[in-house]
Amino acid sequence: MTPSESPTPLRLTVASLCAEWCGTCRDYRADFERAVQAQAEAGIHGVWIDIEDEAELVGAIDVENFPTLLIARGDEVLFFGTVTPHRSTLMRLMQAAVAGNTHLGGEAPDAEVQALAARLHRAARPD
């Protein structure tokens, strides 16, 4: 790579882990999708994951409260945890990730959460 070239930034993945039966999740989904779309130019890829319909993707992660967010840069988990279902909370977390912050709070990611981030990263890679 020459000095004038810069590496392609790793895309941020923002995943909301929810369940269809959860009224809060159903109400939050439109805000989640609008917030992610508003940040698309910043390289954010949003994923809505129904933990029951996509149990194989979620793996052994035990989601106890909704909505639970996973924010990752490549395979690196920046945030994992339950959030208030407000667009402003999501926007604040995404803006901090775009700004380059490497730890946004939340729970310490275990091996299962790291593996989910890696699966989402591989799935989102352009061919």
C-alpha cells in the first residue's frame, strides 16, 4: 500500500436482537431501521434478528431483555447489552462507534457474542 492509499474502513454492524412476540420490539423496529438508514453513509450495516426465528444464527447467546444490541467493527465487539428502546440511545451509540470509540459500555462480550459478531461480519462482506 502506498502512503496515499488508506485501508478500507471496517464496516460497523449494528444488530438488534429481539422477538416478534415482544411489543416493545415491534414498536422499536421502525426507529431502529430509520436510525440505521440515517447512518448508512457512515458505513453502518443494520441487522434485525428475531432470536427465535434465527436461533441458529444467535447460537447459545442467552438474550434475557429486549432490545439487546450488538455493535461490532469487523469481528470486534464494541457494545453488547440491553438498551432503552429509544432512537436517541441508538444514535448516540452509533455515532460513538463511527467516531472510533472502541468500547461503548454494555456487557463484556463472551465467546458466543464474539462468534455472533464474526458470523454477522462474514455475512455482510461484499463479494
